[in-house]
Amino acid sequence: HSNVPEQKKGILSNQMLTLQKQMQDSSRYTNMMDQTEYDPDFDYSGTFNDLEMIYLFVHHERDLDQKKNRTETTKKEYLRELLFFYNQLSSFGELYDFDSTKADIQSLLNQLEPKHIRKYQTWLNEVKLGRAKKNNNSEEKDEEDKKGKYSVATLSRKTVILKAFLDFIYKRSYITKQLQNALQSSNVNINDRPNRDLYESEVLQLINYFENHVIIHGIISTLASTGMRLKELCHSRMCDLTYYEGKLFLEVVGKGDVKREVLIHPKIWDKIVAYRTRRRFPSEIDAMDQTPVFPNAKGVAYDEKYLSNYLSKVINQAEIPFIKARKDRIGAHHFRHFFATYSSQYGASIDSISKTLGHKNLSTTQIYLERRISRENNAAHNITESPFMNDM
């Protein structure tokens, strides 16, 4: 926060985490919706305040099928982003040319003008609050200008959430201005996406490096060979393991609570057994065993965020030349990308890769593979054995 003024007492003050936890509870949503009586002329601005409108938006149910509504994880992310936005306006209004001294939770959103939204988005694009990019070359001073800025993908996600919220409250006449139109789009192309490429030799180097670290060894081997999300690995249980025609499968729950199975290769199962032995857990497959496949030191499931940070820390501290040469940090999600590209290299169709990864759309899988496909389709391959190249 070095380039942000000292925080004054805003509307949310130091209540952010408490509020987020309270607002995560959806039990009030039905009662609040009952008040509206689903009346298109219902007076939202005369009944609810700003924070209640954020609550309504986050828990808004668009479909009778609960699986099609926002998951608890998505709600948590939306709350975090919108409360952050709200706190910035109420505590640091001067950054956005907004006078918040007379604002309260009944009026802040209605006091906003399009210029305040534009200035907020500009600030997001420039502020050094994002994750610092790894830079091993101290002479590359220009990289320091990029240090800590939000990535284009992150800015795009923030924009989508804020735009949807502003549109939601405008359509319900809670605010009178179409503030959502002040937000510029933040499209993500291949050059904006983080480079999550990992190659076979690099993954093998990591697996060999951590061979004597049974915990890390077991986790990264499983991620690389199954394409599981880290959250899916954290929540996997022994009772979700079953054999089919002599092969071991693990049922995982992906985004939108959609279940699918991943194949556990025999060598990977050996590594899981070694992991569980180190944690003093049995490895017999039992339909009644509710214990995590990968229990933490306390014998319970890992917290996804903790494990993500831990893996990233130990991997990027590894004394391996390719790690030191990379400008970007390696995280758990890199192994999911590796699985996609490596499977494709060995003949798996994009459709089978997509289903194995639990992607809803093939376009998402194509993003995982586009760098590899682009390189393989490079026209320069066609002249490799040409007279021109042979005579050079």
C-alpha cells in the first residue's frame, strides 16, 4: 500500500473479514427476496442498503437447479472483490475524485458518478498490489515497473464481477446511473495469460529433486499425472477410490460440483501409499474410509490456499537451474497444464483431455494447448530440410 494514502475511517473500517464471513451465510437471502414479492416495481432503494444489495447480488439465484447457481467458492470471491471495491471508495475516495465524507451505507453507491468508476479502474490497472513477479536479473530495472501489478487476467475478472454487480443494482433501480457502462473491457489474449508451460524434463527434474521429500513428491506426482485441480486433490477421500477392470480411479468433485473420475496409475498409487505411510494412515481401499487421500500433518484435509502457497514456496526455492532461469513462479496449476499438453503430445484428443480435466467448454482446453499447437504449426518447420537451410 506504499502508493495509497493512509486509511481514514471508512464505512467498513476494519470489518472486512468479519463482514465477508457474515455475508457468506445465505440464510437471509430467502427472507429478503420474500420482501420483494418478486414485484418488478419493488422499491429496492427504499428497503435495502448498499451492503444488502451486495448480499442480494452475490446470493442471487438464477436457476431452480442449484448446480447452475454460484458455488460457495464463487460467492466468496465475489464478496471479496465487491467489499474491496466498496472499502476503497469509502476509505480512499480522494484517489478516485470521490468525496466519501458524507457517504453511508444508504447512499454511497448512489453518489457514484461514471468518472469515479473510470478512475477506480485506472487505479486498479496501475496500483502495485498484485503478486510481485519473479526477477532474478537485478539489471532488468524495467521489470521493477511491473512489480506487483495485477495481471490482465485478474483485471478482467475484477471488471466482470463489478460490471455484473452495477448492472444488477441499476436494473433494480437501486442506482439511477448506468455506472456499468463506464467500465472498459479487459480482454485476455495469449500474450496476457501467465506462462504455465512445464515440459517433461522439467517435471521429472522436480519429481527427482523431491524424491526424498515424500509429501511434496507424492502431491506433485499426482497432480502431474492426473490433471487434478489442487482443490480437488485436497478434498479427495479414500472412499472415492474404486477399481474398474483392474485400474484404479478416483472420483473428484470439480467446478459446479460436477463429479468425474481420474485415473491413478500404479506408480502414482505407490507414491500415495508412501505419503500415507509417512502420515501414519493405512492405505487399504475401503468404501467406508472418509479420510483424505492426502491428509495434512494434523490428519485432516489440506486447506487449498495454504497448500498452494506452500507448494509454490518450496518449488521455487528448489536448487534447479531451470527454476532459477524462469521469470515466472511455478505453482500447482502448472502441473494441470503439463498434463494437458503432455497428453496431447501422446495422442489424446482435445475432447478426452477436456473431459478428463473437467472443463465445461473445449475453448478452455484449447487455451491450455494453444502455445504447443502454435509451435507445432509454425511454418518454419516446413523449411527445416530445404535447400536454403541446408546451404546455410
